[in-house]
Amino acid sequence: MLQAAIVEDERVFLENTKSLLAGEFEKRHVAIAFDPFSEGQSFLNMLSQHFRFDIVFLDIEMPGIDGISVCRKIREIAPETIVVFVSNKEELVFQTFEVQPFRFIRKSELKEVVASLVEALLTEINRRSPQIIILQEPTGGDVFSFDIRTILYIEAQRKDCKIVTIKSESVARIKLSDFEIRLRPYGFIKTHRSYLVNPQHIVQIKRNCVLLENCLEIPISRGLYDKVRQDFISYTMI
């Protein structure tokens, strides 16, 4: 059974959210239990007692500790937890980058998107097991295996590509365009003609670069800035 928390100070919206989500999970024959919290501190108290949540649905503006601060604590205590922001404050979406939510949902649109949200959540939960991609050099014949979740970025270097993961670097004689095709279903973003970036590891988009969680800066081509922002928003929002 999945364990989920809803952290929301508006009781009517909290109950409506629980009802909508429970109905969608039930349609897919997925057992899930919801724990409601009317403010962030009570939720964090439960989390600090080692209570495990698979998914947290989190408002941003709440009395006391705000949702972004709550999510920051989640990342410290239980980084594997999937966080979905549900808020009417669309202008705050870029401020959430640093805590890397799975999605940002507008409260006013929850009913319309709840089916696709639950589908995406179940897909993500299934993907939490290693996502292995196998690539073979077309000429040299060497075979490479990567867990997609661990890839930070791929950089084109003349006829080769450097694949940088959380723990290592590899060089393969494979075109960046081939990587782009294989990784498109996972939302990888082309920030520059020489770079392909895993959006899971982006914490900030600046005018001329994206900042990754390990503080690496990957350049953004001047003409791609708007597309990079939109691709990232599309990845994080429904």
C-alpha cells in the first residue's frame, strides 16, 4: 500500500483533494492511505519520527512554515519522497526549483488534471527501480549501460559524447542526436547544441545556464533560453 500526505490549511480543499485522488487511485486498483495535515509543522513532526510517505501533496502558502521550507526539510529527511505542490500561486513555480518537486499543480485545475497526475505518479513510482538504458557504439561496438536517473548531463565532444553521472564519467563514440532520441521519453532537455541535461537534477534556470544540484553550470544557448524554460515547466507541471 502507498502512503500519502496532504498538507493543506484549507479544510474544504483538503477534503476535496483527498476525494479526487482516492477516486483516481481506486480506478487503477492501487491501494493508498492518506494522512491529512492542516499545517507544515505537524507534518514534519510525523516525518521526523521516521514515518514514511511515498507521496506528499503540499500547499505553498500556509500559516507558520511555508510549503517550500517544508519541502526543503523533506529533501533532508526523506529525499526519495515524491512531492507535488498544489497551489494557486503560479508565480512561485520558479522558486520551487531548488527543492525539485515532481509536479506543480494549480488548485483551480486539479479536477481537470487529477487523472493524468495519478497516471504520472504511478509511472514515476514504477520508474524508481533502476531505469537501465543500453547503448552500443555504431562503429567501435562497445556497449554502455546507464541508470537514466543517475545521468546529470551529456556533452558532445567532436565525434564522441561525454556522459556525466552522479558518480562517474564515460566517453562513447555516439552522436548527441542519438542520445536525444533515446532519452526524449524521459524529458531530457537540450540546452545547447553540445549539451543534453537531465531535468531531474536541475535546481535553477539562469539566463545563460542551468544550475544542477551538484552546483555544476551547464550553458544555455541564447536562442534556446525560452524553450529550455518552457520544456522544464512542461516537465514539472501538468
